[in-house]
Amino acid sequence: MGWIVKVESKRGRGTRTAGRDGKVRSYRYKARWRDPGGAIRSKTFARSRDAEAFVKDIEATKDRGVYIDPRRGLMPFAEFFEGFMANAPLKPATAALYRTHGRKYLLPVFGSQALSVITREDVHAFVGKLRNEAGPATVEHVYRLLRRVMSAAVEEDRIGRNPAARIKVAKPKRREPRFLTAPEVSRLAAEVPERYRALVLLLSYGGLRIGEAAALRVEDLDLLRGGVSVVRSFAEVEGKGILGETKTEKTRRVSTPPFLREELARHLEAFGTPRRRGSLVFTSDEGSPILQSNFRKRVFYPACRRAGIEPLPHVHDLRHTAVALAIQVGMHPVAIKELAGHSSITTTLDVYGHLFKTLHEISADELDALYRESAGT
């Protein structure tokens, strides 16, 4: 069992108590215990009740076989965060976002604190203050990062429990997808510079993400059979394009309509190097990989304005448009899942389920017509 030793504080810190001689002295309370290996450990507290509670908790963890050496929790949050960032398997874009959130929000508050002294109350106060400084999406992202870092500290046996676990944070409202009509897509394709016409049409009818399209190589195109292999993706990190895996870390093959194959062939002849299979299909005016931010500001938005498309859509809305057009012509949900590269059919139905309802209504009318024709009415 652990025990408590009362010691006088030479620096005047701790609990002030009058002795028998009438002099007021400061005392601190040293909690002592034996770790599972038999070595004597100690930790000093200003109040006796804190020392007693600590010893009680230590003995309870020993009884449950989950004892953690308190010294491991003395690592500053900032030091542990750096180790977490160095070892966590993160995509470049995710790592850049984590570092930004850490530098801007987490380290100024928790950086100098030991992992073991961060409490649930501290996290509650942090999240509450953050709500007044940032939008709902940022609050959720920063909280999830803090929870993940502290969870890693639990896994490394530096703390016994995660103080950031199970704290309610309002989820940001999902932005409603913007679906362009086929005529709007045609007007947009006519307004962008010729170099980007095939790219806009591929996004709008092939359902690729802009990063996936920017990473396409000539070898990924099968123009005879109309297939596009989506193998990799560009992520923009601090103004630079980083080549990596697709969002789902899986490859897929997208079938394209004949008109799009013709557009891609014309594009390669005019702006590409079709004989170099490893060359990029789409490049900027300077011949470099397309950066999403530059494409959005310099090409996409100006073309949308010239085409009279209001309100202004996002580039990602062209991907939503491809799914909407596929639903419009009656493509099966499973085929649409493959087109979009979703990890499950649930994702497809969650995002686009309301569009399938229109098809159900059309099917009901067709069934009605079928019955009436067969019944002679």
C-alpha cells in the first residue's frame, strides 16, 4: 500500500499550518508507493487530500493490472505532438493541416503542459473558447486532432485515460451539393480556355476529383475502349502539388462516353505528349501540374461568371454533377458507386439518395403504363 509523508516546504509553498511553537510553516505532502517492480516512487502535492487521492488511484491501477508510471506522463504536450506527427501514417495534405492546427490552436494552450496534467475540464474550456474564435468545421477538426493525439498518449502508456474522449462537439452542417445541368456544363466548357475544356468535361461526366484528374498520365487513358484508370491523386500542400494515393487509397476504372474520348484525344494532340506514356494528361499554361487553387481562381470562377452560372459552384460540384447526370440517365446505384470511387454504397446513398427518389417516381409511372397496356385499359 502507498503512504503519505508530511514534509516542511523550505520555499513556503504548500499548506500553511501553525506549529506547537506558534510559528506558521508551509508543508507539502509526499505520496509514496511501490511500482510493480518493487521500486519506491514518489510524487509531492500541496494538499494532503490530493496526495491521498493520488495514492488511492495508483493502488487501484496496480490492482487492475493497468499501472502506468506517472513519470511517463511528464512529457510536455509539444514534445509528444512532434513525435506523433513524425510517426503517424498521414497523407501529406492531412499532415500539413494537422501542423497548422497544432501551431495555431493546440500548442499555444497545451504546448508547455505535461500530458498527465491536462484534464477533461481543460479540454472543455478549450473547446468552449475555440467556438468563439473559429467556425464549426475548424472546431470539429481541431478537437478531433486533440482527441487523436491524447489517444496516442494512452496507447503509449503515458496517461491512463483520454481527457478529450467523448466530448460533444457540434458537427458542421454539410454543404448541399450543387448540381449543374448538362446545358450549364456545355456553356462552362465553351468559356474555359481550350486547354482546360477536356478537363471540365471529364470532371462533369467522369466524376473524377480535381486532384485525380490532375494526376492522370497518358498511360491511364484507354481511348479505344473508353476507360480511364484512376490510380493516383495530386494534393495541394502549402502551394505545392504532392503526388500520392487516391482519397480511398484504391484505384478504379471509369468508363467514358464516346464524345469524351474524342475530347481527350483532341486535347492530347493539342496540349499533351501522347507518345510519352508517363507524361501528364493535363498541365497548366506553364506546362506544370495543375494546382487546384490556381485553377479555381484563374480558370474556373471566371469561366462560370462568363457562362452566367449563378450562384458560383465549387470545382468539386462538377463531380457531384457527374453523379447527378448518371442518375438522370438511369445508371444503377452500384455502378454510380464505382464511378465516384466511394468506399461503400452507403456513402453514395447518403450524399445522392434524394436524387434516386426522382427515378423511383419515374419507375412508378412506367409500371403504371405497363399495367394499363397489359390490361387493355
